Amino acid sequence: MKDPLSRNKRNKTNKKTLWKRIALIFMMAAVSIFVLGIVVFAYFASTAPAFSVEKLKDPIPSRVFDRNDELVTTIYQGIEREYIDITDTPELVTDAVLAVEDNRFYEHGAIDFKRLGGAVISNITGGFGSQGASTITQQVVKRAFLTEEKTIKRKAQEAYLSYRLEQEYAKDDILEMYLNKIYYSDGIYGVRTASLYYFDKELDDLNLKEAAYLAGLPNLPNVYNLYVDAEAGNKRANQVLALMLHHGRITEDEYNEGVNTDLTTNLVARSDEERSSTEPKDPQYASYINVVKQQLEQSDEFKNIDISELLSSGIDIYTNMDANIQRTLQNTVNDRDFFYGDKFKSDDFNIASSIIDTQTGALIAISGGRDYQEVVKENLAITQHNTGSTMKPILSYAPAIENMEVPTNYTIQDEYEYSPKHFEGKIYNYDNQGHGTVTIRDALRKSYNIPAVKLFEEVREESGDNVPEEFARDLGLDYSKKSDGNYTLTFNDVLGGNESRFSPLQMAQAYAAFGNGGTFNEAGAVRYIINSENEQVDMEYESHEAMKDSTAYMITDMLKGTFQPYGSADYINMNGLNIAGKTGTTSYSDSLLTEYNLPSNAAKDAWFVGYTPEYTMSVWTGFTSTKRDGATSFVGTQEHITPQWFFQNIMTQISTYNGQDFTMPESVMRIGGNELAIVNSSYQSNQNPIRRYYYTTPEVDNNSKDDSSEDETSEPVDEPEDSEENNSNDENATDGTEGDTETPESDSNNNENQDNSNTNE
């Protein structure tokens, strides 16, 4: 019989052995993880950017290259910097900076492990990102060598370079670098520059509250900027004062005095023009640079990086810009002598335009307006304006071809007046006439209103209420975002009223899809960048099939007629170019016509969007205010066609005249001469030509017609007297208001009884 005591002793011995083995395994695992961590850290550290003394001194400007990889301009972020030596920096300023950024700066090494441990605990209990642990040394390194990307690799590189920095420089030198390198909004770098910019004071003259404000501003410079939000800036300054009190750098009496100090008393008054401190030195590129910045800021690759920091890191930006075309476009926009008449030479008039590659969507050139400057002026090429009849192909004719497969000689009964469904008012054509039975080809090229609205209603009835809206969305024109997502599309949107408000860049994108066989390409300004680590970062843009190739070609073929006799743009001639396009104007409500004594044929905005197989170009023109007697309005055909003359001038200069034409796809066939139908559609066998409907023009009040029209009564129905369409008689039509070049928003609910129909061209 075995001894029970001996068995118990053996069990205890076995348990001790097991625990020893477990402990040994854990120790070996810990050592392995530690060694692996060292190896990974060493590898990441070895990939860190070169330690450069030059980068430690000042922000490095970014360079911009065109589509041919030629340097076109340099972006200098910020105004001239005022350097400050650490020995000349007041203790009040350094105390404020240290209190908010790194209170133990002079006590720890490159990394503050005590603060790091506290941050880890805080992030566990309060959520990731609730507290940071970067020292001033790490911030200098990050701004000089690295990006804002939060990865293990970047953290390892930051730690290594911080160690290197503290080996090479004394603490005072590192703090001096920080004070001269940090960003203070409005293109301001360095604490002394910021002190002069915001308060017109040298650092020695700052009061406690001002010093605290400057110390706290770099945390979120564009949020705490006093010119943007004085309340947020004051709150931030008080937070810094509280930290200074907490760390014993000021007394409670000083804290109370500081909190009660008005931060704006000594704030320098600055207009937007004076805050415009980040202009590229070449103003003809300013509109393009503005788009470059926006696309970088909105991209997935750089969305977590402050754009000012990015552009101060010495990146090279390779764009799709054609520098020659960009200069031609902007210089022509700026040239007031190019435009006829005092009203178009005045400051009340403006023009914006976008040019993209029809096949790829590459942004070739863009102008945001006359003498465009960032910050000072709004980029009108990316600002939304009511689009007039440029929406007709998108909301009416193309959806009908796409979904109903109608041919180009599909007919619609035009009328003198028409009441759209669920609408008590009436709409009219631009000439206040009915034209009988018309083909959709003629109705589109002459920009009749009533056939466009009738076809829109037919598409919705036959194919679904959402079909026009979905077609527009596929072309980058999204109505679902209008009125906080509560907008309902109406017939008035077909005529470019209500919420048919889009930018020239958006309209160029949309029309390019007609010219390239149906593919929508987002207009891309940036091809790729080379960052400070010599890495190439490619930019990606949306591209998808927006419509069938048959729809794209048939609309294009119809829009070629815009330039033919009696088309809405037959005033301009561009021989040698295969070109399609659409005119558009927006008009005033009856109330504004009366209030400002405006002629009945006055228009508020005038558009033209046209394309060749090579380029697509959109042009918006408008006025910044509404004045009496048409002084700031487009009155009559000779003024309505202002964007057409501009389009002709630019397009004839930039085109290569290589004879390229739009290619008819196999899905399309010719019927009845030059008409088109979709292969295998129910209309393909219709070979009968459409009978032209002639009539005698009724007497019309001369005030409602354009004074430039000739021989109106002797021509057949397919002659437009004017490129402009008249309003419905509607007191609530969309109108222009004083000081605003855009049409104000109309009621987004579109009630059954509302009368918002401004009949545009």
C-alpha cells in the first residue's frame, strides 16, 4: 500500500514543475516579443527619412507640375517669417507653451515615459485619442520629417528621430525650433510672426492672456483663430491659463486677471484680403491651385493631414493642368476689354469656366472668376449656380432615350402654353409661341421648354418617377443631397430652376460623359504627389458607366444641331471642329421684373456647355447684384450669347483641329435619312420622315421678343427667334437677389400649388 503522504508530496512537486514550465514559457514568449519588437523597431527606424538640418529650420514650399511634368509654380505657405532666438523669448511665452505642450520638457529625454504611461491609461479608460503624449521634441520631428499618419511605423520613426535630435541639439535649441516652426493659422509660422500678426506686438509686450492664446492656438489653429471664432479662441486661452496655474507657472491672482482680460482688445482688424496670405506667386494658376488643395484635403490619402502642414512639407504635386491653356483661360477672363459694353467690363459682372479632357476627365484648366484670389474671392467655378436649360438633356431627353429607347425623330406636341402635372400655373416657350408637332431633335437644339417638360413627364410615367433623378446622379448631379435630403424633383428643374444648381466643374463632368460614349469621370486635378520621403502617392477618382453608348451618341448628335442654322447657338461658328453643346439662361420672377423695371427678356445667368472629342468646356456668366433697367442683366440675344462668344474664343485657341469626330457605336443605326434609332428597338423600323409643321406666326408683343430677331414670320416652325426663353407669369419664380450671383433656393417641398416655374433657356 502506497503512503498517502508520499503521494501528496509528489503531487505538489508536479504542480511546482508545471508552474515553472508555464512561467518559463511566458518568459520565453515575453523575451521573443521583446526581441521581435526591437527588430521591428530597428527596421522601421532604418526606413526613417534622412536627418536633415535644413528641414529643421523652416517649412519647405511645395512645387506644382503640369501634365507634361514641367514646373509651373511654387506654393509658398505663409507670409514672411519673423525669427526669434530662444534667449530673446520672454519667460511668459515659454511658460505658456511648456504648460500646454510639455511641462516636463527639460526633465525627460526624447520621450516622456511617465506622460506616455498616463496617456495609455487615459486612452484605455477614456477612449483612444483622449490624451496625447507627444513631447515638444517629437512634435518638431513630426513637422520636420514626417506626416500625421498614425501607424506603428511612423511612431517608430518618430521615436528614433527624436532620439537623434536630442543627441544633436540642446533642449533650448529644440524649443527654439518649435517656437519658430509651429503653425498659427492664416499662413502664419512662428510665435513672433503670430504675435505681430494678431496683436501687432513684439513678444515682450504681450499680456498674459495673449501669450496663453498664442501657446494654445497651434493645437487647432483654424478652429481657434480669433478671426474665425473669437469665442473658441478665448475659451482655448482660458484652458492654457488653467494649465499654467495647475503647473505652478502663474499665481491664482494672475490666473483670475488673465481670464477676465478681453482677448480682442488688441486684436488687429483684418479684412479677408489682408488674411489672404497663402497665395501662389503666379495668380493665373490660383484657381487651379485652389482645386488642387481641395482634392488633396478630401482624398482618403491625406484626409487626416492638415493641408497647410502638407503643403509646407516640400511635396511635389503632379497635375493634369495644361499650363498654356490655364494661362489662356484666366488671362481672357481677366481681360475686361475682351467683353463688349460697360456692364460686362464692370465689377458687377463675372465669369467662371472649367475645361476637362473629354475622354479621361482630367482637369485641364479652370477659372474661378475675374482676378481670382484664394480666401479673398469665392471660386465661382466650383460654386453652384442655377443651370438653365443645360439641364434639359440630362433630365429629359437622355433619360427618354436611355429608358424608352425613343429615336431622334420621336415627336411631341408643342403648345402655346402648358400646365405641368400637379401645377396650377402655366409655362411658355422662350418666344411665347406653340410650334405644333416637333421632333425631340428640333425641340432640343432650339431649346423649347414645353416639349422638354412633356418628355420629362412621359419618362417618369413610363419608366418610373425616379428615373430622371437617378440619371442625373450617375452624372455627378445629385439631387438627393438638396434641402437636407428632402427634395423632390419637379418639371422646373428640367428648366434649370428650383434646385437645379450646380457648378461649372460639375456641368463639365456631366457633359463629358455624353462625349466619351457614356462614361462618367470625376474631374481630377492631381495625378500623384511625391512626398517628403520621396514616395509616390497616386490619386484616385471616381469613374463608372453612366449611360449606354447609344444614349451618349444620340444626345451628342442632337446637340451638334445647336450650332446649325436656327439652333440656339447658331450665332457662333467654329468650322473644323466636331462639336456639341447646350445653351442656358435663368430668368427673373415677375416681382423682380417689376421692382427693377427689367425688360421682359432680361436674364440673370447665362451658360454654355460644349464639347469636342478632345475637350469639354463649361462657361457660366452672371452678375453680383440686381440693378434697375437691366444695368446688371443679360438683355436680348446679343447679351444672352456672351458665354457663347467666350466659349468660341477659347475653344478655337486650344483645339488641335485633328478632324476627330464622335464615333457612332454599333448599338445605333440611321433611320429616315439623318435620324438615329437604337438597334433592335421598337422604333428601328420607322423609316418615315417626320412632316415639318409650318404655321403663321401670331402677333406678339415686341417687348417679349428679342430685338435682334429677323424674318421671324417667314421661317418655318424650326426657327428660334431667340436663344432665350421667357418666364411663366409667376410671382414666385426663382429670382436673383441683390448682391448674390446665384439664384436663391426655392421651397424644397414643392407643394402641389406652388408656382415656382421660371422658364429658362
